[in-house]
Amino acid sequence: METIPFWLQLLALLLLILLSAFFSISETAMMALNRFRLGHLVREGRRGAARASKLLGQTERLLGTILLGNNLANTALTAIVTAMAIRYFGDNDRVILAATTVVALLLIVFCEITPKVIGATFPERIALPISYPLNLFTRVLAPAVWAVNLLAGRLLRVAGVTAEGQKAPSVSPEELRTIVLESGGFMPPKHRSIVLNLLDLERIAVDDVMVPRHRIEALDLATEPRAIREQLATCFHNKLPVFEGEINRVVGMLHVRRALVLLQHESFDADDLRAILTDPYFVPSGTPVFRQLQFFQENRQRIGLVIDEYGEVLGLVTLEDIIEEIIGEFTTSTPGGEGSLRWIDDEALVDGSMPLRELNRRLGTAFPLEGPRTLNGLLLETLRELPEAAVSVRYGPLVIEIQQIEDRLIRSVRLRRHAPGLPAMPADEEEQPS
């Protein structure tokens, strides 16, 4: 050191600091890279992305190069600072302590904290261009890295740790959901909503999206021919389930357009309809919606009757119902039907049999979906009995006012939003309407 000029020693010191900072920022930036974003850049043909992806594919070699280079630079930096301190300030304990303190500050501030914070903040902007010199260092230090990794591997085997059999990291549905939720401005809100709805299809069953049994428009062959004619002339659906006497005795599905030809004949009876019926398609209760979507595709069906374990009809599910769960409301509704469901002056009139999932989607409410599936079921669970008169229940930010009770069912309900600042009551507390 005595024969080396002072300016050259300072230059070597500066170069070692820069080299140590380079390895620190490389490690943080490479490890903080978004792998999905990196894969997208590789498919776009970005050379820097391809090189970075190749380096990350050899993680053991990459980390070995970075750690070896970083430690060599830090060790050389410590030796130079100590030698310079002894040469210019003397060989004693205070000088050694001061030199050690200076080296620690240099390493912590300029070689660790500052570069790693920068690398974590801008991983993509740093990792792609830095992959070129990093790849060069990987080749230059390959023999030393191989020797170090060989020794480390032997020690790991002694400790019972092996890298064999490790699977590539996979993304679970919940992790994918989190990625989509955190996509922010990278994905339009509508696209993000569709992706999230797709992920939710495995969680819900056909019972959550079906039309309940009492709301099914069906044709009864046991009625008079005149009544059948009137129903066919005024129905709003292309297909109707056809039963005889009782809805659980389904005999087939009727294409209404085919039946309209029969209406032009003077003689018309149930046997004429039987001849043009198609076989009904039954769906077991509890079938996941996504699986049912596949079944519809495989069986070339668009409509199915949901049945329980005893063969009783619970409801009706269509391909359109499932598609609406993914992309939202898009089909037209019958006049006076649910298509008019919306807030009017902070109030909404709702059918008691309305599914809670549909209410949450259309009105933006937040009813729980783990328990009862319909508003009627939720109210009965809350009240623990069928009310004999109209009552109001405050449920979270909503006041639910029961309007009509018929046949042991809550038929009609009025929802009212709270006025701003009105304190919420527990869901199990009810109040008589004023």
C-alpha cells in the first residue's frame, strides 16, 4: 500500500463501493421482479427480459454469483480502508476501531440500504438493463461459484436439506384472486370483475343461481285446453317445463315456437303437446356452477331442472343465469319482472324469494351468503318465526320492511337505506313500523 499513490487508493475504494452497491441492487431488483410481468415481457420479445428470466431460472447460480461478488468487494473494501488508516494515522486500537466504524457506515449506507431500497422500488427498470453485466459476472465467476455451491450442497445434505423434488411455485386460486384485486390501473374494472366472478364459480352451486320452484313458469297438461292456449299465447319464454298435475311429475320440455303452430288448429289437446316435447334435463342440487357450465356444453343443453336427492324439483337453471354470474346482467326481463329492480329515492321493492346473491349484485347490498340463500330465508332466520303482521328489521345499513305475507312465505319486502349518520342496529333486533 505504501507504493500505491493516494489518489489510486481512493479510486479503488470508490470502485469497490460501486461494485458492492451493484451486487446489492442486483440481488434486490432480481428477486423483486414480478414473474408474471416478466413472462409477459419475454413473450413481447424484450431481450433484457429474456436474459433476466434466464438468470432467474438458475437461482442457485445467480445468488451464488451475487453473494460471492458482494462479499469479495466488501472484504477488499475493509482491507483497503484499514490499511489506509494504519498508514496515515498509526497502528493502534483507536485507529482500527475508527476504520472499522467508517467501513461499517460505508457498507450500510452506500452498499446496502440505499441500493436495496432503490432496487425494491424500481425492480423492472433496474433488473432488465442490469441483467447484461450480471450475466457477464455469472460467466466470469462460474468456477468459483461452482466450488462454493458444491461445498454448500454437501453441508446441506449433511443437515438433511435437499433441493431435489422441489416443485415449481404455483399460484392458488386465492393468490390469483389477490393478484387480480391488486392489479389496480393495469386492468379495467369490468375485466377485473369478470375475472373475479370466474374465480368464484367454483365456490357457488346451481342452487345459488337457479330460479326457485315457485317462480318457474311451467305448463300443466292437466289443465283445460283453453287455459293452455292462453298460457302459450302470453308466455315470455322460449322453453317451458311441462308437468302433469304436480310440478314434480315433469314429462318434458316444450319449445313454444313449435306449440304456436298447434294453436292454429281448431282441435287441440294435451296429446298434441306430448308429441313435440323433448326430454327434460335434470341437474342434481349442489352441483358447482362451473362444472354445470361444462355439463351444459358437453350435453348441448341450455336449461335444466334442479332436483334434490328425492327427485323433487327445487328450481330451474339456465345457461344465461350462469353467464350473468360472470359478466353481469345482460338479458331482457319480462314486463314488471325483476329487470326493474333498482333504488328509487333510497327505496326498493323486492320479492321475498329474491336470492341474496342477486340482491348484492343488482342493488350493491352486502347480505351474507354463507347461510340462507334468499331474502325470505334470511328474515326468517333473523326473526326466528314467521311474523303475523308487517314488521321492520334493521340489518346493517338497511331497514327491511315486510310488506306482504302469504302461504307461510314473505312475498314482498321494501328495502330502505339509512339516512346519513343514522346508527346501525344489530341484525337480530326488530322494530315495529311507525
